[in-house]
Amino acid sequence: QVQLVQSGGGLVQAGDSLRLSCAASGRTFGTYAMGWFRQAPGKEREFVAAFSRSGSTTFYADSVKGRFTLSRDNAQNTVYIHMNSLKPEDTGAYYCAASGAIYNSDYDSASSYPYWGQGTQVTVSS
């Protein structure tokens, strides 16, 4: 069982930056794929970014490439998503997720992740 606790988020202006954190419980943090998803009102949850299980590979949605960056602190069992040059269309509830069994083709699928954080709101004003 993995528990994920998120922090960060808030209201910012377009062009600003934010960092979200996701702290995971358990000793197997280093072997879990960690993903970030977001959901805007009235829309489906969409993939944002993910670490591979080994942590050596990152995946990004085209919409955030070059603006968002993942990092992780294995000693703190925490992953971060650094969001720069935020746009109003980045607004939504952001969720981190974890999976102990995932294939390279499935990192962008929410159904691949059995464990989820509580979500945190990011609002970008124009």
C-alpha cells in the first residue's frame, strides 16, 4: 500500500511558476512509477508527466514540454513537479499517482495508477 500526500498549488498569474510536491509512504518508493495528472472542470483527467519506475526516464505531455520539469528526492520519498511559464489552460486540480507495475506505453494512462494523492488546485489567471 502506498499513500501519497500532496502540497503546493494556489492562485498565480500567467507566466508565474509553481512547485507541487508529492510525498509517498512506504519503502518501495524507489521502485514505483510516479505520475502527475490534472483535471479541469468539466474535463477528463489528463496526463501531465511521469517518472519511470527506475526514475531514470521522464515522460511529459506535449502541452507541458519545456515548461514543466520533474524531480525527485528519494531520501525524502518525494517527487516534485516544477511548473514554469504557467498558462490559464494549466488551471485544474493536480493529482500525483503511483504504480508498482507499469509498461512504457502506459505511463500516460490514469488507469495504470492504483494509488492517488488527494489533489491540489492550481489556478492561473490571465
